[in-house]
Amino acid sequence: MQQRHLGSTGRDVSVVGLGTWQLGADWGDVSERDAFAVLDAAAEEGVTFFDTADVYGDGLSERRIAAWRAQNPSWDGVVATKMIRRAPEPTLAHATLENFRAWTDRSRENLAVDTLDLVQLHCPSDDVFSSDEVFSALDTLVDDGAIAAYGVSVETVEQALSAIARPGVASVQIILNAFRQKPLESVLPAAREAGTGIIVRVPLASGLLSGRYTRETTFASNDHRTYNRDGSAFDVGETFAGVDFATGVDAAAEFSELARAERLEPARAALAWVIQQSGVSTVIPGARNPEQARGNAAAAAVPALSETFLAGVRDVYDARIRAQVHERW
């Protein structure tokens, strides 16, 4: 598994990481046994980066990672968590040093560590990014030894660019996939210039790019792909990358044809497309079973994608997706 430098964290991480939202909540029920099996498979494939958050299952994802690590002390990877979504709203009013201390203390307890490897502000509102006091508070947590480094998870390109301009921000986490291509225009170039790590989430557009869904596909009632299609629970861009489901299914069918012409399964091609973008540090697909975790990791070994494939992906995006998402985020 190739390792890449993660911004100014001073750590190298695998180009394919593991998103652990699925191991806590909002994707249907996953038992602890199944969660451990996913973590086992990822580690066996060389994954050295796990991404979690304090609100995934109200801390369940963090606690499961800690329990797994207690059984696997030789795994020497990076665990990134997030904070601010425990507040009533992720706004500047709640982005205080007092709250940051409380949230990071809770995550340190959940993850059973003295110092958190990386803490990311979890998609806060725009006003947080413009506040010098917020980033001073984060610097204080680093000075205190509560966190080793900090970054941000963002919804929009503008938020990403604002964060990259902050010298203390080690990493930016953003949605990037074949159906969300806007970050290619300015975010990745800015991150390369600044030496900021880029963590890519939602690389499969909530599974759309696996090519497994039809317009008739349904999901569990406690799966965000059921209850957040209108954005009523959180930003709609987190569900199917903000693409209307029917449109996404049709576009995914075209993407699948391109992938198979490349002799790749669609999900592997979608992950390889992200990995091979200049400036990406790591991509964090989730997995509900060991087979998915292994399949995701295998994307790191995909040779350079052909110009025919890359042009086809651009064409699908321009024809079917761009009008829905490009200017929104």
C-alpha cells in the first residue's frame, strides 16, 4: 500500500484509508463483531488511516476503534476524529476553547489516547472559518498536548480555500468523486502549493458509483440514503454527493460501462480516479464488510487510468451531473 504525507501532520498515511461512519451509525445496523472484521481486513491490506467523528453513533465508532486497537497494538496508524457537531449548531458561537476542550477530552477517552492524532472541525458554518480566535484555540490544544494536529472537514470549495490559507491547518477533508469534480479546479492546486493534506470523503457518492443500484433500490429506514435525500438531517451533499438518486443511477450506469472497458469494477475505478488526482493524500471509503474493505484497498494498485476513461468521466459529469452540483458546493 502506497503511503503519502498528510500535510503538516508529520505522518504518512495509506492512499486508501477507512471511513468509519458505517461502523457507528446512519448506514443501518453493524455489530461490533462485523466492525472488527472490517478493521481487521483494512489493516491486513496496509491501511494506516482511520477517519471517525465524535458524533458517529454518539461516540460508538470511536470506542470501537479503541477496542480494536487494544486487541491490535502493533497497528501504528493514524486515527483522525472530528468535533463541533455535538453543539446545537456548528456555528461560531459554539466554537470556543471551552467546548473544544470538552469535546476533545471526550474523544480522548473514547479512543483511549492521551493525544489525538488529528482533530477536524466537522463541517462548521462559514463564520467559523473567518475567526482568528477559533484557530488560536486549536493552536492552544496542540500546545497543551491534547491534539497533535488539526484540520477541517468542509462542505464547499470556498470553505476549503479559506482553511488552506490558515498556516496551522494540516489537512482539509472534502467531497471529491466522479460526480463532484469542482475541487479539482482550485482546491487541489491550492493544497499542493500550501502543503496541506487532502482527505477525500464520499468517493463512491454513497455507493452510487459502485454501479450496484437501480431506481428501485431501497435502503434501511435508519440509513441516511433513505432519510437525508432532501437534506433534512444534514447537508444533502453528504448523501449521493448531492445528486438526485434517479439521475445518479443513470449516470452511474454510464460510468460503469467506462470502468468495465478499462477492465475494472466500477467501485475500484471510482476510487482509483480519486487516488490518481494530484494533491490527494488519502481517500476514505467506508466498508460494511471485509470484502468491501479489501476491494477498496485494491484500488491503490490500479495502473494509471487511460485518457479515454478520464475523458469519458468528464463527459458524463458535464452531461448529467454538473448542472445539479457544480455551483452549489
